[in-house]
Amino acid sequence: MSNPTSVENQKVQLEPPVITRAPKRSRDYQQIPLFKDVNPLDWEDWHWQLKHRIRTKEELEQIIKLTPSEEKGIDKAKGRLAMAITPYWASLIDAEDENCPIRRQAVPVSDEFLISPHEMADPCAEDRDSPASHLVHRYPDRVLLLATDHCAMYCRHCTRRRLVGDHEEKEGDPATKFDAAIDYIKANRKIRDVLISGGDPLTLEDEVLEALISKIRAISHVELLRIGTRVPVTLPQRVTENLVNMLKKYSPIWMSIHFNHPKEITKRCKNACDMLSEAGVPLGSQSVLLKGINDRPYIMKRLVHELLQIRVRPYYIYQCDPVRGTQHFRTPVASGINIIEKLRGHTSGYAVPTYVIDGPGGGGKIPVGPNYILSQAKGKYVLRNYKGKIYTYLE
Ligand SMILES: *Cc1c(COP(=O)(O)O)cnc(C)c1O
């Protein structure tokens, strides 16, 4: 049982004041020598961005001075989950700061090759719960469909690094590769919600994505379609008029966007989110708690406030899964609980996401958070509020 006085005496962490309107300090890409001659029309072309991703030390060195750990990391990450950074994302890197959150999420370091004993290749046991190729069925009424192994940018904390990357193998014929998954969804009338993720489904061409979406929409018991993506953050140029008009046809489509740090919310990203919102796609965010990137409550508070301003509802904060090579990113669970403690009651309820741990071995998302029930007996609940004050509720 928690001791109520310990709540009142909780140490107040000294933190910098909360700035809700963070300065948009992204460098103009034309200031960066590597990109200074790029035609603005090319810069806005998502195919150009994908084709010109930074994959080598030599290219990256033209933007930042690499540390020895990064040099080793880039060399070792040659196979699965090799480095690939869109010019857009690279233009947000602060060249002066080796701890820049944009840089750390994209540039491999030698720590990625330290595997700790409890880390796993497939920590959420998705492969075990796969009844058909590209499909994960864990919860009664919804499935996860892994539409591609590719992403615009490869996050160094990727939980699906066992699958994801620009490997050589062919992705398979998009016209038939999802047949077994579609047949499974058709045959299971309990499935009312299909989450299309990957990899990043928005790296697929419009026609390929539409073919998949229209097949799922044609299944009468599927009420809800969702897309999990990071493209509005790593490659906002991908969100074109053509894409949003296509998505609009299959409404309701909801979207979960992976955002980790307020620096990711640029004018360009806001513009992509506005286009999606205006096409009637409700937007939610998913963040991964990452050490030194977003594990301080004031950073997370700034992120969730800025998300609401671009009409993105904070949805989940994930504890960083125990996937192989991510120990340097992992925080104690207490950091996540503390973030929720500092948000709930202190700011708009809409700004408060749910902090979850994906139960290792396939337990699914388990919410964890501050304890507000101090005691519970016959018809009587003793509760504390966000300030630590005690209240009794009689049933
Ligand atoms: C996260 C997840 C979902 C969706 O979960 P919600 O809590 O409904 O957002 C569905 N299937 C799997 C396997 C997942 O990991």
C-alpha cells in the first residue's frame, strides 16, 4: 500500500520552464553545403528524398563531424537496419551537438552492437502470433498488417529490426503477397479494426497502398482502418494531395504517427499533418521513451503541447522494448511513470497519452502509470489527486 505522506513529500524536480511555443530552429537546407544546390522542386519530391537518402559515412561527414562510436556504428550496421536518412531529416540535425535527438535517432553508434542478456530479436513475440504471412493477430477484434519492411528513415531504436531495412530480398508481388492475410481477415468476422503498419506503409506507392486499402475496405465486418507511420515526421513531402484524396475515399481511416521530440514538429511537418486532418484523417501520436532524448518530463510536456497545436492527439508512450541492441536507449520504468505523474492533472487531459509496456513474450500493451487509488475497502475508495491530496469516495 502506498504511503499517502510519501506522495505529498514527493521531491519536486527542478526543471527548466515549460516553453510551449518552441522556436523552430531547423536549419534551412540551403544553408547546408551538401544540399545547397538542390532544386526546391526536387526537395519537395518524396521520390527525390528517398533516392538521395544518406547511407554512407562520407555523405554524413559533409553535414556533421562523426564521433568514433558513430563511425564504428555506421560500418557495423551495413546489413539489416543499415543507416538511411532522408535529406529532410538530415537538415534538422544540429551539427554542433552530438546528443542532438534528431541525430541520435538516425545515426548508428557502437552501443547498438552490445546485446544485453534479456534482450530479444522479437520481444513482443509477433512472429508467434502470426496466423498468416504479414499478419499479427493478438487482440480479439483487431489485427496488425505489416505492409512493407521499408521505412523512409531507419530509427535506431526500431522494435522490428528483425524484419525492417532496405535489404536486397524482393518484397514480393504486391498484387498477391497479402492474399493470405486478406483471406484470414475475411474469414474472421470478429476483426473490426485493421492496423496497417510495417516498416512504413506510406513508403509504398499510392496505387499499391490503395490496392491494399480497398481490399480491406471491401470486407464488410472491418469498421476501422488505421495506418501506423512515421512519414509525416521523417518525409513530410510524401503527404501529397493525391495521397490524402485517396485516403479520404476510404474513410474512416485513423493514423498513428511516431513522434519522439518537439524538434520533429517543424513547419513542414505541420503542413503534412494539416493536409491529413483536413482530409478527415484523425491523427494520434505514438512515442518511444528514449534515454537522453525524451525522458525528461519537460521535454515530453513540450512535445504533447505542440502535438495538440498541430491537431495530433497524444495516444501512447511506449517503454522501449527489450529488442537486441537498444540498451543505450532504455530508461527505467519509473521515468515513464514520472512523466505521466507530471502531465495528468497538470495539463489538458487531451495532452496525456497512455504509458504502456508491451508485455515481453507477447502480452500486448499493458498500461502502467501513477497509482491514484491509495486503499480500497468495502464501499470505500481512498484516492489521491494530482497534487497528492487525499479524498474518500463512498460507493
Ligand atoms: C499495438 C497493437 C495493436 C493495436 O492496439 P491498440 O491498443 O488498439 O492501439 C494491435 N495489434 C498488435 C499486435 C499491436 O501490437
